[in-house]
Amino acid sequence: MCGVGLLWYMYSKMDLHEIGKILQSDIDYRWILFSAVFGVLSHIVRAARWKIQLQVLDMRPSMRVLANAIFGMYAVNLLLPRVGEVWRCGYVAHDQKGSFVKVVGSMISERLTDTITVALLTVALFFMQMGFIKEFLAKYPALKESMVSTVTSPWLYIVIVAAAGLLFLLFHKKSDNTYINKIKLAVRNLWHGIKSIFKMRNTSLFLFYTVLMWLLYFFELYVCFFAFPQTASLGVVCAFTCFLLGSISMGLPVQGGLGPWHWTIIGALSLYGVEANAAGAFALVAHGIQMGVMIVLGIYAFFSISFAKRKESSAVKQSQ
């Protein structure tokens, strides 16, 4: 709801009639459809990358299962932020008759890889666009204050130290308590899943998929720039800046980045000289095609899963 509120607040200050004219006559929608191709491919590459980690856990799901897991994850996240991550782990664990907690661990390490990637890209952007970053933070001082307060907050480090101390006591103190032993087993399985990233046989392929996936994410946004006359000549650096800032905003727990993503993209484009209504129209369309891809792939995934279950049920009945 916060994302919807932010979205309404932003666009209530714009000329919706002018945005409507831009959407009707100024956009080459062929580029927007081309963008969707990169979106689909990026999700498939994510599935292929996850397959490498799961092999360490002695799980070998098919690409159909993994693709359905990724497609379904994004669709579920549109309804309930972050719940899709849990759903995809449960779906794969059930398919492989394996440990749900271990699969969750592999997902966590996968997401940590993405976080490190975004951090490296942020450092690169900082040196490439140092002046722009200062200007952006000056325009949005609340964002700067939030970032500084998060990093400097003593509570962040208190929680980290307390969690580390609790884990140390948990594993170095013997107990006959059933619940404590269950927690220990769950933590061990979770750590086993997280460690899968360090035990992969195809580390180079995993890194290749990571680079390829993020390139596809970038091109999914970049080709949208050519659909608008106001953004077609802004160049790769501007697109990369918008892409990275948008990626960071996607980390907020709202449906598909709805609201924060638009706010970030509109703010970035305005600093590159794009008029507010044109920037608003761009954000609507670029985000809309991403959401459209997720919805279509999610529908496909749930039909595919349903069909596979009926086929499996039919095979069981025939064997009896």
C-alpha cells in the first residue's frame, strides 16, 4: 500500500493529460516489446544459475521445474512481497523430495551474490558519475539521511553481534531439549545450503550466468530508452545510472518496486534534463512491461505446474 500511495502522490503532481498524449503518440512500442524478450531470457538464466547451486545439494531438478519456480516466484511477489522466495524454495524442495531449509540456504547465497553484484556496480557508478550522485542526493536529502543513518546506526551492529553470540552459544552448548536440537538442525541445513556457492564445480559458469543475467536486466531497461524521443539520445551511462538506482529501489519490500522504482527513475531522468511528464510516462511504460512479463510468465508457470501434477496423478492411477 505504501508503494501505491507513493505512486499516486507522484503522478497527482503531474499533467496526466500530457502523459496520456505521450503514451498515445510519442512511443515506439516495438522497442517495448523487444524489451520483454530480455526480461524473459533473464529469468531463464536465473533458473540455469540456480541449477548449478542445487547440484551441490544432490538435487537435479529439470529446467522446466526451475523455470516455473522463478516465473512463479516473481508472480507471487507481485501479490505478497518476498513470499515468492519462500514459495519457490518449497516448490523445488517438494519436487526433489529434499530439505526445504537447504534450498532456502541456496536461495540466500544466490541473493547475496546479487547484492554483491549491485554493490560493485554502485562503486563503478560512483566513480563514473560522482557529480551526478552528489546532485541526486542533494535533490533527495531524505534518501541521503536514510542511507547514512542505516550505516551509522549502532542497533545494526548490536543485532549482528547479538545474533553471532546467540549462534555461538547455540552450537557450543549441549542440550537435550528437542526444540533446541531442531533449531540446531535447521541452522545447519540452512548453512549447508548457503555454503553451496563455495562448493560448486562450475564456478566459472555460475559467474558467467551472473554477468549474463545482469546484462539482460540492463538491456531490458536500456532498449526502452529508444522507444521515447525524449530519452533516445541520452546514452548508455544515463541508462546504466537509471538501471542501478532502479535495481536498488527494487530491494524495498513493495510489490515489484511499485512506487519507489518510479520515483527513482523519474528523479534520475529529471537530472538528465527530461521533463517531468515525459519521465513519468517512461517510468510507467518501462515498469509496466516488466510487470507484464512477470504476470504472463507467472500464469504460464502455474498452468504448467497444474498440468504436471495432473499428469503425475494420472500416471500413479494407471500404475495401481
